[in-house]
Amino acid sequence: MDNSNPLVVVGVCVPERQSYAAHLARATGGRLISLVERKPPQVQQSISVSPEHPSVARMPSSIVADVASGLDLPHLDLANDPQSSIICVVDALHMQHDLRDGEPLMEVVGEGDDRGDFGSRARRAASYLEVASLICFVNWEPIPTAQLSLLMAIASHLNPTARVRLSRGPGEDLRALRASPQDPRPLLERAGWVHSLNDEHDPHMTDSRVATLRYDQPRPFHPGRLTQALDDIDSGRLGTVLRSAGFCRLATRAGVLARWDQVGSAIWIDPLSSELEAATTAQDLAFTGVDLDQHAIRGALDAAAVTDDELTAGPTAWRRFADPLPAWPVDVEELP
């Protein structure tokens, strides 16, 4: 890694992220900039980024970018630059809470902006972990060794490509990153759930209590029974599911493949595609968590799939199932 490559610092814990970015800029002699959606009044060396098309044009070298948590990295040009390194700063004292936090990412948003959704702050916390080149834990010193092992394994399961370390200062962290080969994958291919669905999930750090399981099922879900299964999983009786993601199909909307995106107690099931090539996919999901009862989770999801009799009845009958899940936009077109 070249010493002048941009360093992109992210994290949902704002004071820790800002402090880390400032110390990193001093350690590297780089220029510290703040990437925000709107330029705050009387703030020096910040760059305004529009929410519609966040991008940074012709940035100089030796940059340390402190990225506001309102920004989505996959839509940020600087983060997608293959020369950039993304450093996710994690407050070890609050990591598990951050991944189960029901708070919205932003209190005031426009209509249709999912950053105001329940659990959207936790989703952003997970997404930052999933795209990072380096995951640095700060405030880890008072935490017992066994708990640190658990936290670091969770991070490694969520992003097997990232280097995970207990921070001993930004300068040392950066030297460790530069000593390791960078994974060339695009941002959206680094997540643990993607690795799991590709049968290549191999986290560098492990803990006996942390697991990632892949669930696949050729039958669509009955949405009423799926809601019951989700409540059962969220209850904690089957272990603590911190993150699950992948693809699913609902019997009442069987012509559309959906994206499954869950963090903590929040879940988004949104339409993806009605293209014919997606028609053979039903359920393909990855679950990461602590103390998971994998057999029971599979059983709960299997019970949510359509039964033999329901499968025989076919899609016309499926459309009459009770469907308590949020409606999709009216312009989503289903396959016949």
C-alpha cells in the first residue's frame, strides 16, 4: 500500500471516529477532511456531499477522510477507489449494543429515506464492518479477554476479508494494515453473508460462541408463519442473531425475488428482481450470531415454508395467505 493512498475512517460512534481520524491525520501527516451531506456553517476543511450522488472529485493525495455516518459508502466515490483503505472504528464497550440498537440513524429524514427507520443505526454499524479493510477496536482495555475474543470473532465473521485488531494507536494500526495484503474485492463483496452464500466463509478470528450458518430452502415462505418465526428468533431463545442477510421469496409475492436484510431486531425485506433468471431462487440466507441453536433456527424457518399441500395448491392459492409484512411499492411487477 502506498503511503499516499486515501484513508477513509468510518464508525457510528461519532466521538471515537472523529478522534481516531484526527490522530490518524497527525500520525501520517495527511490532510484531514470531513465528508458530510451538507456543509456545516463555519467548519473548516469539510466537503459537502449531496445525498443523491455522494462523490468527491479529484481529491489530493495523503487524505484522511472522516465520513459522517449518514453517508452510505457504496455510493461514495472515494470509498470505492481501489487505492483507498477503509478503517472502521469500533467502540468495544458498545459494539454489541450498536448491532442491536433500535434507534434510527437520523431523526429527521425525507419521505422514503430508510435512515429514519427503526434499527437503521444498527444496520449502518453492520454495513461499515462489512466493507472495512481494517477494523480497529478502541476503548478495549477494561474488557475481559474472553469478551474481547467474542467481539473480534463477531467482526471477523461479519467481514472475513478485514484485518481485525485492538487499536494501539492509529500509527501502529496503519503500519499493521500496510504490512498485510489488501483484499481486492469490491466493497459489496466483502461481507460475511456474501462469503457464506458463496460457500467461502472462512473468518480469520474465531470463538466457540460465534457462528455463521447458511440456510437455503427451495420453497417460498408463508408470510404469516415467517412473521412468527422471526419473532421466535428475535426472542433470544435460539441464541442471539446479530446479522442475517441474503435473498428470499414470499409465497404471496412469489414472482419477485426479495433482499433480506436484518440487524438486531430490525429487518427489511425489499423487492429485488422479477427477472426470469432469478425465478429459481427461493431462500438463500446467512445468519451470524452468538450461542446460536442452529438446528432450532433451521426448524423455525422450515416451518415457515409452504407445506406439501400448500405447494400443490400453487401461487393462486398463495395469494390468499395472510400477509402481515409491509407492502411493497405498487410499481413492483411480478412474474406471471
